Amino acid sequence: MAKRDITGAVDFGYLEGFAHGDQSFIDEVLELFREQAEIWRKMIDPENDNWRDAVHALKGSARGVGAFRLGEVCELAEAAGPLALSEVQNSLDTALFDIAAYQHEQALKSLKG
């Protein structure tokens, strides 16, 4: 794991390969994921009738950015039901933590020149 892979929740090598190293594209994708995560976070609640739709959307987006463990947890929650939503929230938080660390590292690199 690289320094930026705090927990290993996101495979940034996968994302970088998919984006062919285009850092501006990677930055845009990660920022969109973070913005959408705030919406999903509110919907991933057993009291919300649409929680399953949010988990399904999150599953696809997570896999798209390389957060494969989060995608797996979402898939399990779709089958297991609302009792599994706390694990989705925890996995989402972990992935967002790694994304923030990655973005921080990229910002430091850009300052160096």
C-alpha cells in the first residue's frame, strides 16, 4: 500500500489505470463521488423507503472509483436488508477517508511543482 492508501479501502491504482493517468479526470470523478456520498448517506437509513436504491447506486459508483470493499458491502446489504446498513455507512466513511488522503497527497504534489 502506498502512503495515500490509509486503509486500503480504495484501489487508486485501478482508478489511475482506468483514467490513463489523467489526474484532472481522477480529481473530477473523486469529487463527484464525494458529493454523491453526502446524498447517499442521508438515504442509507432503514427509515427511508428508498434505502435499497441508494445502496444500489452507491455499489456501482464505489466499484467505479476502486472502492471494491464498499461495493461488496453494498451488495451484501441489498440482500441482507436494513440491518446491514450500518456496515454500509462504516465502509463509506472508510472509503471517503482514503479519498480525502489521496486528494491531500495530490494537492501536496501539485505544490511541489
